Amino acid sequence: MFPFLQIIPLILVAFLQAFQDPQFLPLYLVVVAVIAVQYNRMEKIRESFFGVRTRRAGADILAAAGFGLIGGLAGSLVLIFVGLTISGELYYLWPVAILLMLVDMRFLCFAYAGGILALSNLLLGFPRINVPQIIALVAILHMVESFLILAGGHLGAVPAYVKTPENRVIGGFTLQKFWPIPIIALAVGMAGTVEGGIDMPAWWPLIKPDVPGNPESLVYFMLPLVAGLGYGDIAIARSPVEKSRLSSFYLGVYSVLLLILAVLAGQSRTLALTAAVFSPLGHEAVVYIGRRLEFKGEPLYVPPDRGMKILDVIPYSPAWRAGLRSGDVIYTVNGRRLAGRYDFYERLQDSSLPLMVDFFSRSAGTYKIGKIRPPGWGKSWGVIPVPEGEEAGYFELQTTGLLGRWLKTAWKRITG
């Protein structure tokens, strides 16, 4: 037996060797490819909004892969520290999660599938799973997601015109991130049947594996796995950076509480039921609080009393180089007061010379002067103003899946 710290080098070596595994690497690349499709889809939405190519998909994919490696390594350390072993739970999680996704896209989350499976096991005796283990897996994956949201959840935010429940069109950002997560977990085998088995500290594991046989005859070995994490949110009353920090905090609190419940779940049936119920309901509370704070808060991206507020700026465009950023308010152009977005567009169309703009910088909290140079033929000045109430197109917060839409239609027909 040896201290847990001595296992860390073994985890690092196993993490690096996973990418040489002919079974792991193709699966990891498939997950990366699926995530790349999602980022390319987001890029098309961004380009349709800006009206020009922003060429950010490649950088977003590389950033997602890099953050995923860091998150996967951190998650591997936590998985092994608490004693989570991979067994039959994963065979049930994915089918249930995909079925729930067909009802609503946001239900493609192990918090809901894991909670349902745990409740089914406790109340009906099926499927045969280790409830503390499956709840711990949900908790640790959300812990990793919380870290990734904090580190890069705001990157690549897509500007959007959003319709509120009060039928008001305001400016905002959709935050969508996807990460490929390589993870090193422990699996259990019988002595003599597995090569490379490792000893563990005497206090380990915090969560006991539910496997048949004599515990003294069991051998633990490291197994590389790949997962995909996704984050979807909207920023209306806050900037994308502020929103992602807040989301990370709430999700982090949820994951820590759920992990504590998972560790305690093996002590009594009541605690196991509490953990199973908290898994989906706690996640729903995180989603509800996040949405409520945005829609009940004071909208950030709405027209000012005077001038024109900026929703977003294309990186490295003329407006970007002039120092303009999201949330800034332009008051004058070439010394003349600006009436709004349409007045601003007219000034741009009639100008072939640099424009001097007086604006208030939200990030700096001071007034500044910038020079916007003409972008050249066929290129964009790089500014997207906030909506002013006459926009026909807007983004609807609709995540209902195929099965969910069918159920809604069927219910309407039944109720007449």
C-alpha cells in the first residue's frame, strides 16, 4: 500500500499512453469530429448574424480540445481519488440520456439519466447498478464541466437578438461550448486475469465498488475512456464573461453537494434516495436560477437614452482596432451626435475616410475617442448594434426534441 500522491505519476503516464491505444484514439477522434461539426454550425450562425466570415471555428475547436485535455486530466484524478470504478452503469446511462434528449435537448445530461436510473434501482430493483457510483460519476463530470465553463465558457459567444417572455426583443449572447474529454478511470478484474494491476492506499476507496468475488482477489487497473461535455446558456443581463462565471459557481456548488451525497449514499437507503432525487432536481434548480437571473435582471444590451450601444464587435475588424468592444456606447461620429443604429449605418455608407468616434467604454468605465478606418471593398466595419425594436428576426429559447414535439402535438389533438 502507498499514499495516493504516488498514484498521480501512474495516472499521468496512463493519460499519455491512452493516445497510443488503437481502441481509444479512433473513438476520441470521432468525438472531436462530432464536436467540430457543432462548432462549424455555430460559425455559420455567427457569420449569418455578422454578414461576413469570421473564421473562428478552427480556433474554437483547438481551444475546446486543449481545455478538454486539462479537464479530462483533472477529472481522472478526482475519479480515482473517490474510488469510482467503471462497470455496467455506462451501458445504461447513454441509452436513457439519448431517449431523454428526444424529449428535450437539454436533457442530454447524465444528471437526469443518472437520477432516473438510480431511482429505478432503489424503487424497482432494476437495473442492477451501484447507486453511489453512478451518482458520483454524474457529480465528477459536472465538476469538470464547472471548471471548463469558468476557464472558457464565454469564448466564442454568439450574438443574438432574443425574444423575452414579455415579447420584447433585446440583445444578448448564446453561450454554447463542447469539449472532448479523455478520462482515465479504474476498472476491476480478478487477480491473474489482468496485467498491470495496481495497489491502492488503505483508506481507498471512498465509494465501495459493487463487484462479485472476494475483495482481496480483486485487481484494479487503469482504463482510458472518452466523453463529451456540453454547455448551453444565454447572457442577457450580464456579459458572457460574467454569465459564465456565475454559471460555473452554481454548477460547482451543485456538483460538490452531489458528490457528498454520493459518498454518503452507501450508508443508508434514505441517503441514496436523497442523492438520486437531487441529481435531476438540483440540476433543474441550477438551470432555473440561471435563466431567472437573466430574464428578471436589467437587460444589458438595449438601446441607451442617447447614442448607440454595441452588442458585439468582430475581432481584429476596423471597429475592434479602434478600441470598441461589446457594451460600449458610441455618442458621436466625427463630432456629430449619433441618433441610433440606422443613423450609424448611414454614416458608414457615406464615408470613405476614417471616422472619429466618441464612446463610453463599459469595461474601462471611462469615455474614449477612437478612429475607425474604412475596411476596404466588400469587408465589414465590424460593429453589431443592439436591437432597437424593429427587428424581424430573433432567437427563440426552444430546446424541445423530436419526441417532445410529437408529444405536444398529440396532447393538443387529444385536448382539442
